[in-house]
Amino acid sequence: MEKLLRPDDALNNRISYYLLMLLLLSLPFNLFYSHLFLIGLALHTTIQIRKTTIKPLLTRANFALAAVFL
């Protein structure tokens, strides 16, 4: 149980984890705080994204698979 509350990972992954947990905990209570945590998670994610991690995802095969659902 302690591993769920205190993940041993890099700092940016721990921040994402705690933001996601706060978002899930705030959903039933107040819409303002859930929006605040969602915006914080989106900002944190856009700051952490690197071009090298997205480059392998932008292939013809992935675009063809995504086009099926559009």
C-alpha cells in the first residue's frame, strides 16, 4: 500500500502522479479545483514533452490507424 502512495520514480513522474491523484480525488467535490488540477496536469505534461519522445509516434502507420476512427 505504501508503494501506491509514495512511488519511487523520477521527480517529473511523481509530480504527474500526484497531480493525477489530486484530480481524481477532487472530481466528486468541486468543479473549480478539478479544473485547476487538470490545467496543472496539462501544463506539466506540455513542459515535460520532448521532440524525441513524440517523433516515433508520428508515422504513416499510426496516422492510418487514427484515420479509421476519424
